[in-house]
Amino acid sequence: MVKVALPVVDKGIDDILVKALLEGIDIIELRIDQFEDKNLEHIIKVANKVKEKGFIALATVRSKLEGGVDIPDEERLKIFKYICDYVDMADIEYTSFAINKEVIDFYHSKGKAVIMSYHDFEKTPSDDYIQAVIDESKSLGADIVKYAFKANSFQDVARVLCLTNKNREKNLVAILMGDYGKVSRVVAPIFGSMITYTYIGQSFAPGQIEAEKLNELLEFFNIQKGWKLE
């Protein structure tokens, strides 16, 4: 089973949320690092709009190292803490070593879940490296471990999906980016991946499938939507 997540920015948020409802989106990922207005009160207003529509609100302030904007760690931590009461989950990078554990502990103290993510936009690492990321992320307290790699061959896709299946009891999200990786957006849930990411209008990552098309493919392959994080 899978949930479908839609990354969004603040520009045009009202129209996007209406379209997201029509497409049956489950999770709205607030890409706060990409917001035009990063004022804390504005961020909360956007988060409230997401919650009012009934979506799961997922907050991330992506680091520059992993595809985001160059925002100091102290500022990112401040944003994460300030908006905690207005969202359901946070996504913090494994490589944000200075703040990732503090984000996890803070959100857990508020009864909120945390995704720990790792992105490589150039390659797919070795199986041993991926396993280490999974194990270390879980040891830090991550509720869900997300890894997104550039697939340079179908063999990369096969390796990652097999490793995901091997660890499927650990609450994982597996994504392969690029043309080779497109298939993972649809079939990864079969191997235990909990979330697939889509787009409406603007894609945030190479290989994402547009929401309407993704829903058609999930239905075609009889992949059911929905789960509850224990």
C-alpha cells in the first residue's frame, strides 16, 4: 500500500490544493526552502491551508547539499521547531548531521513522525552503503527512512528495490530518479516503499510522473492507497 505525496511551494498554493484534492493526493510536502516568502507566520498560514483541506502536512527545509537552498542550519532548525504544531510530519536529511537528531527528538516530543531522507542526484550507491544509511537513520530514531538515487541503469533500479524488499519492515521510501528510475515511482510500493512522489504543474525531481498519470498507473497495477504509521 502507498500514499501519494505532492511537493509544493507557496506560490499559487490555493489552486494547487484544489487540484490535489481532485487527484486524491494524500500528503502535501511543504518545500519551505523553495518558498518565495520564508516569514514564519506566512509558512504557518500555508500549513494551515493544507490542514484545512484534510491533507497530511509534511514539512521540509531541504539542505543545499541535497537539492535545496543554502539556508544556515540554525535557521532551518528554527523553522522546523516553529512550525511543528502546524504539521503532521517533518523530513530532515541524514546528512544534516548538526541538526537531524534534534529535529527528530523535538518532533517526537510533540507526538509527530519524522522522515529521514538521503538524496544522490548523480548515482546509486552500493548496497552496503544504502544499508548503512537505513540502519543509521533508524538508530537516530527516524520513523521512516527515505532514499532517492539517480538510476543510471535498470540494474540500479533492481538493486534498490530488492534491498527495499529485504528491509520492508523498517518503514522505507525508495525512489529512483531519472529516466531509468521512472518505473520505481509506480512499482516500488510492491517492494515495500510507503510513499511515491508526484507533481502538478512543476516537477521537483527528475523522473517524477504527473499526478493524473500516476494515479492511472497505480490503479492499473492494482496498487492500493493508504496506510497508518504505527
